[in-house]
Amino acid sequence: MARVEFKDVEKIYPGNVTAATDINLVIEDEELLVLVGPSGCGKSTVLRMVAGLEEATSGRIFFDGEDVTDRPPKERNIAMVFQNYALYPHMNVFDNMAFGLKLRRHPKAEIEERVGEAARILGIAHLLERKPKALSGGQRQRVALGRAIVRKPSVFLFDEPLSNLDAKMRVQMRTEIRKLNLEIRTTMMYVTHDQVEAMTLGDRLAVMNEGRILQVGTPMELYDRPLDRFVGAFIGSPAMNFVEGAVQGSPPRFESSMTSFPVPPRFGKRSLPAGRAITLGVRPEDLYLKPPEGDGGRFQAVEAVIDVAETLGNEIIFHIDCAGQRIVAREDPGAQGKHGDKVRLFVDLERVHFFDGSSGRALGRE
Ligand SMILES: Nc1ncnc2c1ncn2[C@@H]1O[C@H](COP(=O)(O)OP(=O)(O)OP(=O)(O)O)[C@@H](O)[C@H]1O
Ligand SMILES: [Mg+2]
């Protein structure tokens, strides 16, 4: 167990590639922190610096307050699980899991106990005699996890460990990893580019883009209060809709080709000079074809035409044309509407976001 801390960490690869910069982050003891962001944003680089597989160009990394920046990987007591979990094909599951402990000359009884315990936690106790080729992808991934667990690391590092599995198995293994964190109470850092995986797994998420951490918070904090447009767009599915516009008049109104309404007071009137370019952000679930009753004044109606309705059973996703703007709305399964229907779309003004038109920073949170 360990608390991991990054102080002003930066990684510049040869060729002047800045893969990570200004990394200041704490992963609390026993916490499961997910590092999430698009491909190439620097997630693996940050993880590999914790492991000691990559040297930080500047800044320091601490485990429980102790500076480990210059320590080699084997002196950090970490375990890493990758996407490509190479198991030894000629060894059975037990030996695959026991291999690292045998190398370190742990006593036989202790090895048996640790492997047995890990196999029980992962539900693979009945597979210990099997060779990897006789296992499913999910079972193999469990063995790879088991091999990491038996070492009793202070920090677990996962780099997209589920990306080789099919969709159903990913969902199942995601729950397993969450349970694992609750059961063995070890600090975990988990890298993924999949925001759903990140939201469902993490105690907290750190959203990265272009080498920087943009925001750190619980899944609900990121969903409810994205600090910038990138985070707003990245978290949530279907993604947040954005409408470009500007502030006009006093008291300030949001004006765009699609809609116009007074800027709700929570965004702070002073930060809204007339003419400032701002972007409205509204999530598909905050748009209604029929406004919930008894909330007069909270909804702004917009004239719209339905383009496509996708019926998913538990919900319907509508792709809607609002004055030339493509908007996605998520509705209850009972919602009515088909291609070409003229409708009114109701925007929940208590749930809208605004972002600065140039910096992308969220308004009202500066
Ligand atoms: N050894 C290296 N030498 C030079 N550049 C590198 C090296 N490793 C990674 N990079 C670059 O650093 C940036 C971050 O890479 P990194 O592997 O950390 O991204 P990532 O977020 O893990 O992406 P992915 O989701 O695709 O795995 C990328 O631009 C990548 O091309
Ligand atoms: Mg990576």
C-alpha cells in the first residue's frame, strides 16, 4: 500500500516530444485512480514513470512521501498488468502465477498459500492445472492479474488491460477489477482511453489531453462540473452538444443561430461582457421533446426537425436538426417522433454549461 505523488513531473522524449508536462497528482492509499484520455495523450508515459520504466525528465515522484524518482523498477514494489499479458505457454496456471515468487525464492508453503488466495479472489481456483491455451481470453487475463496479486505490490499499475477482450468480457472484467480493489485494498492506477470504463471503475479520474492533466475528480464531479470543454465532451455518452454563440445585452443573453435566452445567474454576470464568444454545452439527457411537468420557466423551447431516431429499447437517441445545428437528444423509450417531424426541443437551463469561446474554460468556475 502506498500513496503516490507526482510533483511537477515532465517527460520529454528524444526528438523533443513532450509526452507529459506539469503533472501534479496524488493517488491516495488504496485508491483506484483512472487516467483517461485519447490515444497519444501521455497516459502510458505517466504510468511507466510510476513503474520506473521511463525516467522523468524533471520533477519528482514519491511513494508514501519517499522520493522514488531515481529508483529502478525492481526496488519500487509495483506490479504492472498490460494489454498483452504474455503467459508462459508451457506452464500451467499455478506455475504461471507462482513463477515470480519462485524466482525470489519464497518458501513453497507461502507460494501455495498466496497463489491459492489469489486464485480464490479471481475465481480461477479450478483452473490451476490448465495450460494457457486451454483458457478463454478473460480467464487468461485473470491469470495475469493473479500473477500480479501474489507479489503483494504496494501499487498496481494497469495499462489498458482489457482492450484485447470482447465487449461482454470487458464489462465483466471491469467489475472484477473493481471488486479486486475493494478486496485487496491496494493503491491502483488504471489507464484507459474508454470513458465508460473510466467512469465505472475509478474512485477518481484524471482526464488527460496533449500531455496535461486537465481535471481530476470523482466521476460525478467530472460529469456535473467539467472545467473545460474538452472534459465536457470527453465524459458522457452520447457526447455533450456544443452550440457556438456570444453574449449580448445587459442583463446578458446567450445568442446563437439556434437559440437565445438569458444567461442563468449562476454563471456570474461580471465575467460576461457583451460580445464575448461563448459556447453552450448541453448533454443529450438534458434535452426533452416533452418537458417534465411542473417545472415552468426552467426549459427553453427550440424549434427543431427530427432527422434520425435510434430506438435502443431502454432509450431513444434522436438526432435533431435545430436551425442547421446537429443536436443529439436522449429520450425515454416512450418518446414519439420520426424522420421529418417538426418538434419543439426543450433545453433544461438548470443543467446547461457555458465555455469560453477561445480558451474552452468553463464559465462560472473561474
Ligand atoms: N519512446 C518514445 N520516444 C518518442 N516518443 C514517444 C515514445 N513513447 C511515446 N512517445 C510519444 O509520446 C506521446 C505519448 O505517448 P503515450 O504512449 O504515453 O500515449 P498514450 O496516452 O498511452 O496513448 P495510447 O492510448 O495510444 O496508448 C505520443 O505522442 C507518443 O508518440
Ligand atoms: Mg498507452
